[in-house]
Amino acid sequence: MSWLVAHDVWPRWVAPQPPAVSRFDLLKSEQRQAQYTIMDSVGAMGSVWTSYLMDESSIRRDDLVWIERLPLDVAPLRITVNSVFTGDGVLDEFEVRIENPDTFLPIKLHGERFHADFSFSLENGTQVRTFKIPLTEGALISGVFNPFAEFRDLSVGQTWQMQVFNPIAALTNIGSRFIPLLVTVTGEERIQTGTWEGNCLVVEAGSTKAWVSAGGEVRMQEVLLPVIGKLRIVREAGFDTDRRNAVRRMSFDRPDPWKRP
């Protein structure tokens, strides 16, 4: 029992707040946009485009995820993830929208930060479910297809808690919609991704792993999902704005239950 408390329970109690998003670092143009390729054992299966926008009081992170194929009959998928941070870089609002052109209505998840928890509503057509996640179980929330953002001032041994939303579980009811992670910076490795080579700090959380360069860029991530298996998410050298805009403009014929007349 003492070993269990020391190695599992205690780290979750004492894990500090996750690293904040830095306004100063985002002033650098190369930090404001990033493109990733999602791969499995067969090859490329989708893309992620991440953009940061700033104003005087907040920072916004927009993720557009395009999944062309999956082992489940739910692809293609367009997933938009919007995260709003305070001026101090603390997550304040989180929203996910999942769309498929043929088989189901859009699914929408919206969460807002309160004093002690995130309060969520999950909408699927006319069905609405509300629930809360205590901040003690993760003050940072992200999407499973790009769980880690830019990181600054990481050090080996650093740890924090976060939650990852799995949209595939929301669609299929297979696995957990939210995956709690206890994240730890475990060491340093040199990696080569095809477009980049260098030393990275290794960030691990159970079956999730990321490699972060000295400049704070997340160069590669690995995620293990139920049914789908292991995915590798690799940062690319460029940012294909035309392709991103084409995916964003793509028209899905299903009616939007949240659109006001």
C-alpha cells in the first residue's frame, strides 16, 4: 500500500499546474502555426493544422484535424478544436466539433473553467449531457489527435496533470471520452523525423509520448487509442494554408442543429 501511494496516488495529488502558454514566445512568427501528419502502421491517415491568435486579454489555439481513414466506419472526419487561454496562459474555455459528411449529425463539446472545475456540455443532435471535471484532475484539456502544444522551460522530472478528449469514443462509445494523464518529463533523446533532426526532451504520460525541441516545438507525438492502435503525429516543415482552408470550407450536407436562422 505504501508503494502504491508513493508511486501512483501521491504524484497525482501533488502534480503542479501544467506549463502555461507564453504570449512572449508566440510573438515569434514560427510559433504561431504548425502542421502535423497523422500516421499509423500503414501510412499517412490525416493532418492537423494548429494556429495561435492573440489579443490584449487572451490567447486562442485553433486545431483543425482532418482524418481520411480509420479502422472504424466513421471516416472521413473533420474535427475542430478551439482552446481559449487567459492572458496569463491558463486554459479558460475548450470546444470541440466533430463532423462526418454522411453518417451522423455533428457532435459538439463545450467546456468552461470555473473556480474548482471545468463544466462541460456534450451535444449530439437533440441530446445534451452536462458534467464537470475537477481542476485537481487536470487544469489543461486538449484533443487526442494533438494532445501537446508548444512547451517552454521544461526540465527533467517536471510533472503535471491534464485531460485528453477522445472524439472517436464520443462517436462510437468505445473507450473513455476523457483520458486523464499524469505527464512527466522523463529524459532527453535525439530524433529524426524526415524534415528535422535534433535533441528533444521526452514527455511521457502512460501510452502517450512527445518529443519537444529546445525551442519548445513539439516535433513528434505518439498516442495509443482503443481499437485504432498506435498513432504517430509528426510536425512538418511547412504550413499548407490552401489545404487547410479547403478542409475548413468543405460543405457537409447534414443540418447544423446549433445554427440560428
